[in-house]
Amino acid sequence: MTTSKRLKIMAAFGLVFLAGTAPSLAQSQIKIVGSSTVFPFSTSVAERFGRNSEFKTPIVESTGSGGGLKLFCSGSDASTPDITNASRRIKASEVELCAQNGVNDIVEVKIGFDGIVVANSLQSELLELSRLDLLLALAKNIPLENGETIANPFTTWNEINPDFPDIKIEVMGPPPTSGTRDAFVELVLEEGCLTFDWVKQLKADDKQEFLSLCTTVREDGAYIEAGENDNLIVQKLVANPDAFGVFGFSFLDSNTDLVQGNPVEGVMPEFENIADGKYPVSRSLYFYVKKSRVGNTPGIMEFLAEFTADKTWGPDGYLADKGLIPLSDADRDFWASRAANLENLSL
């Protein structure tokens, strides 16, 4: 069929587009990418929104926080995501990348809190872990009391603590593109590193050297990057009772028949402990909206209203049933107002 004939047929059905353009689902359907931790919450809202509104169910993909923000910041046209989820706050460097690609007006919405758990099979022993224990298990190089560092020599848990079992250190967790990985490194490895007084001074004197020592994860098989699919980690923990997994509390909460969360600094990863700040490995969850897509992709404002309704993200909302730790009443009002008024992000 010649090009001209094909164009005539397409024109008859109203299918001719300007040269160099193509139809995009993002024009008629909200596209959401980002954090695997926020994914189940965002998916739940999207499904209800699709059932109960006149709009199509948004497409939600789990790409990791870093991967999602990279896609989000790649441009403002209809082929790019309208919204990205993140289990950490957007970085200044990512805001700059957005601006370079014409994404200048971004709306930030904090949706609640989550804990990062170190889980294992229900058939396994619970370990009373400290952040120092986890640093010694997972860091590429470890600090010594005398101010020196050595390549991580530990291969079994009982080498770190004689009360721990004599089993191989094997921890499955997210890749560097994940907000969960970023938060785990900051809240666990860095804090474990800072138990050494000389490392505290190093942080003040040479931030880059501090980060190199305290945030570099070992690559000898003790830490296994398991991608952005946290459900897959749960399945692997069931298959290997000696292994541990790092993921968000919501995946623990929805799989309590299969896995258990280990206490960190003597505090169990439980809803109430995360909500009141007792559990030390907790973080805020966000999503980001591309303001330029409002009015171009149908339903964005209505989707924001659904997500920020008390029936959704409140203490008795359906997201709390899925493991989301709600914000306070005042904070929910604050962020719902920012979403409704499309107030620009301010770092």
C-alpha cells in the first residue's frame, strides 16, 4: 500500500497526525511511574479511581524512585509520565535535570510514612539487630576503633555477634535506583558508621570521604540486588530461610503469613512504632506531579483529590489497610491544600 493511500484511509477515520507525532496513551490516561514502595498504594488509588470516576484507570509502573524521577524529568510532552512516586524526597540535581528538559513546575505531595524492614522467613530465628550490626554485615569497607578501615572480612552472622547464628550473610535488597536503597543507606549504614567517634569527625572534615566509607555496599555476594520487585524478595525468603530481605513495611504487612520483621535497635517494625517515630528506620513517601500535564491528560486533578481524601490516606482510609502510615491531621490538610492548588515544589 502506498503512503498516500494509507494516509487517505487514515484521514477517513480521523487518524492523521502532524508529521513526527504519534498518539499517546498519556493524552487520555494518566501515566504514573516510580517507587516500588509507593506502587501498591498508588495502584490501589488508581484502581478505585478507574472504577468510580468517568476517567480511565491510570497506568502505574514500578521503576524505582530514581528511575521514575529520571523518566519524569525527561520532558513535558505526552510521551512522558504525568506523575512519579518516590520513597525519598526529590534531589536538587533531579530538579535541575527536570528544568533542563523543560519540566519547570512540579507539585510535591507527601502522602505518609513507611518503615524499612529487615525481614526473614517465619521459619527462621529473629535477630536483635543494631545499625552497627547491619553496617558490619553489608558495608564494603568497615571502620575500626583505631581510625583505620579494612575490607569487610565477615562472611557469617556469628562473626559479627557470637549470639547470632552461624549462617552465611545473605541479604537481598533493592538496587541503587531505589529510594528504599537510598533511605536504608542513610538511616542504617551511615548511622551505624557514626557509632565510631573518629567517623563523626571525618563527616565534619571530609564529607566525600565519609560517604565513600559509610555508604558503599559490598559487592562480594553478601548483598544481592533483587530489582524493584519486593514481592519477589518475599518469595525468595520463603525459599531460603537463611536469607534476609530489605523492603518497605507495607510488603511485610501484607505477607505476615510468610515473613517476619526483625527488631532494629530493640524496636519491632510495627505500624504503631513507625507512626510515633520509635522505629529508627522510617522515611516519608511522596509523589510528584507535572503541572504542565494538568488540562492535557484528563483526570489529574480528580486523581489528586481521590488520593488526598481522608477516606483514602486518613487513619481509617483504605491505604492504611495496605500498610501506609498516615500523616497527622494537620499535615494531611497542608499537603491536600498544596495538591488542590497545584503549588510549586520548593526545596
